[in-house]
Amino acid sequence: FPVTIRRLNMKLTNIKTTSDFVMEIEKMVKDKHIEYFEAVLLYCERNNIEIETAASLVKQNQTLKAKIQIEAENINMIRRPVARLPI
């Protein structure tokens, strides 16, 4: 059941794969000089998709997820772990 919904959401948002989504976010970060978190929000706004859809794509890519987590830690949105390995 969740796989069917995920495929439907990807078809509606013109995202073919998680890597396409990540590449688009990386491009926005580089071109617009913005944070990853902000790029995801902007992507959702421009493509008229829900944050939950983007969240499921972010969760599938550990590198993007880690970058957003570090940004959130830096602005004290979430608590920093005691020890962290570099990415």
C-alpha cells in the first residue's frame, strides 16, 4: 500500500527517482546560495507538493538527510548528538 502511494506522489510531482530530487536540491543550493532545508521548502512551494512527500524523499537519501540534520543542529532546531562522524 505505501509503495503505491509513493509512486503516485512521484508521478504527480514529476520526480522520477530520489536521486533526481536530490540533484535538484543540490542544484538549488549551489545556484541560489541557500541552505538545504530552505531549498527543500522552496522546491515544495514551486512544485506544489506537500512537505511530507519531500520528507519521504529526504529520508531515502542518507547524505541529504545528514546535511539537513547538521543545518538544524547549527540553528538549534534539534539537539546535537554528543559525538558525530564527519560526512
